[in-house]
Amino acid sequence: MKRAVTFIACITFGVSAQATTPQAVLTHYADLAHAMYGDSLQTAQTLQQRVDALIATPTEANLSAAKAAWVTARHPYQQTEAYRFGNAIVDDWEGKVNAWPLDEGLIDYVASSYGGESDENPYYTANVIAHPKLVLSGREIDAGNITPSLLAETLHEVDEIEANVATGYHAIEFLLWGQDLNGTGPGAGARPASDFDPGNCSWGNCERRAAYLKAATDLLVQELAWMTEQWAPGGEARTTLTSGDPKVGLSTIFTGMGSLSYGELAGERMKLGLMLHDPEEEHDCFSDNTHWSHYNDALGIKNVYTGSYKRVDGSEMTGPSVADLVAARDPAADKQLRDKLNATLDKMQALVDSAKGGEAYDQLIGENNDAGNRKVAAAIDALLDQTKAIEKAVAVMDLESIAFEGSDSLDAPDKVFE
């Protein structure tokens, strides 16, 4: 069960000499979203090109290039996650591109250690790639032609089971890396390029595996193109945000910041895995890219607060921000939040540095890794401190009722082990 944390303040908006207006902040917030999703689209299109090259010529070099493109594509996308929770259009859509964790046996072959069945998921080992005919929800499905529509409309979250993730970054990640069978030891997934080579097929069904990878990648590009359009001038997301009550719009911004900081990142993505010492709770579990995912989530919160974003082409975007509004009312509260955002990024950088040094995130959360556990716990604590500073900013801005997402791992830890 998730807990909503509600904050109520009693200051009212009045006439102010500040140059920055709430409307200007909302417009720039939409501009940042358009840029972030646009960069996500651009990098996904590069991934699409690398996938096409891998399928055409399934070599280890081309597989490595596709993996590198996937990692690059994750950087801008993870920074968009601060737009979740407050913007309904993003929340309603997000599961199509970033749902996790997934039961990978739905998609492809898995090791025997994965097990053959699950009480929660009848499609735990359905293996779509190996079966052109499937029985789903009591009816036979023709999966002979693996297309984006098959993945999105028939397979994804079939029977409303969230672990049946058939689309998005993590389905693609699994297809590129394969299972990470190392537990909390060193090493990521090690799928061979021959898994996509019909002439030298290592595990069978290579043409269907390539078709699945292409369909999932093409679908990701389509979805990111759609979301980019929603934040363009005249797009639904931008219009919904900027045409209503400015205080509601500002509440949307802080809701996204606080919910990602507290319940989602500190709780569901970090504290839960640390409590369980379970690499299956690692966000980018096949590729061991989790350190960057967490760092970029934290960076995205800072981007939204400060109205800044470094684009993939190296250019910098800056503009009116909620930080300006908070500083105009309470400079100390603004400084405190900026300091906490930077402190969090320092702790996230420690996770990145650890991975660069050879100790990945799944190793850090291992049961007998006290030093690694402390690094992760320090990042969680920084997020919790940061959330308190976000609460203070909410109070300063007189935003009447803001609910942050909670997490049992933070709010009711005993329930995690029930």
C-alpha cells in the first residue's frame, strides 16, 4: 500500500514585485518537457538504427553498438520522470515505455533457475518468441507475425498483470542483454549476438527474436514521438497545464518532484531492493545501468526545480522556474532545497563512481556488502532530506493540498516482509 503525504499551507498569492510569474514558469516547464521528450525520441531513433543494423548483420560489434545506444537513450528519458505523478497524461502513458519489473519468461527463453510457473502470473513462461500460437485469457492468439500492435494491444500487461511487460525500454533491454544470472555478484546479462542470427542461431527462433526486438523498438519510437507532440505548442499536455489555474499548475510541478523523490525513487526503486537485498528490484536489472537511472531521476528533479536542462547536443536550457518563485518569497527555503538537491546528486554520483570502478548497483545492495549498503542508504537518506525541503517549498508557495506518493518500504516496512 502506498501512502499519500499531504501538505497544506496558508499563505496566499498577492501582488508581488517579482519578475517571474507563475504563468511564465509553467510555460518554461512545458518547454523543458518538450525538449526532454524530444531528446528521448532522438536517442531512441538512434537506438532504432542500431537495432536495424544488428538484425541485418548480427555481430557482437553490432550488438554492443545497440546496447550502447540503449544506455544513451536512457539518459534523457529518466530525466523526464519528474513529469510523472502530477501530469495525468504522463502517468496514463508511462507504463507503455518504462514499466518494470517484468517477467521476462513472457517474452523469451529463460534459465531453469527462473522456474516454470508463478502463482501470480499464468504467463510467467509463455515465451512469445518460441510460440506463434498462444492461449491468452482463454482464447487462442495468432502471434505468428510479431508486430508493434501485437505487443501493445494484446500482450502488454495481459490480464491486467503488471509483470506482463511486453513493451518499452525494459523489454528491449532484456532482448539486448538477456537475463542477468549473477545475482548480487559481478556481471550483467550476456546474450550472444548469435541469438539474432538465423544462419548460426544459438537458442532457436532467431528470426522471431529479431522481429520482437524490432517491433518493440519501433513502438518505443512511436510512443516517444506521441509524447513529444503532447508538449509541443498546442499539445494536450501543455495546454492542460498552462490554460488552467496557475496554482494548480504549480502544484503539478511540486507533486512530480516530491513523489519521485520520496515514494518512487527513495522507496520503491531503492529502499525496497536494499531491504530485500534483491537484484530483481534493480531498475535496469539486465544491463546493470541502474546507477545512471537513479542519477538521472535525481537530476530530473533538479532540472524541474531550477528550470534548467542540458540537452543531448550539449546546449543548455534555462528559464523561469519554481525556484525563482520560492526565492522571491523565502530565499532561505530556496537555498535549502538547492543544497539538498545537490547533496542528493553527490550521493548518486557515488553510485555512478562505484559502477565505473567495477561494483554495480546490484552488488551494492547485496546482503553481505555492508559498505555497498551504506552507499545506497546514504543516497536514500539524501532523497528523504530533499523531500523535506520540497515540503518547505510547498508551504512557502501556498499550494493547498499536495499528495506525494508513498511506499511501504518507507511508511510501513513490516508489510514488506508479510
